[in-house]
Amino acid sequence: DVAVVTLEVRSSNAVARNLYRKYGFEDRGLRKGYYADDREDAIIMTTPPIRGHEFQDLFQVLRREHQERWGPADRELV
């Protein structure tokens, strides 16, 4: 069971790309001319397997950071 999350992001959108990297996404490929409005390229970004130790450890760190900054969440993610 190798579940990963994949997305495309505009190559010019450095803010979004950095945010996705913070959440474990890595650059995996390029879709040339992906966006219809201006033919901008898209960067394909993918997480490691989300059930693996690497991603789960990162998720727990991010979760703690969120709670320290904003307090406990109203609901828990399972």
C-alpha cells in the first residue's frame, strides 16, 4: 500500500512551492505548457508514502507546531 499525494503547481509560484515543500512535497517532474490560459509550465510535486515513517514523523512535527501556535484543533485528523 503506497499512497502518495501528487499535485501540480505553476512554476512561477515560488510561495506555493515552498509551502508544499514544508509539508513534505518534492519536485518530481514538469508538465510543459500545462496551464491553458498562458501555457505556463507546471511542476509536479509528490509526497513520500503518506503511511510511511518519514511522512508520519513530519506530520507529527507539523501538528505540534500548529498546536503550539494556534492551540488544539477543534477536531482530530485520523
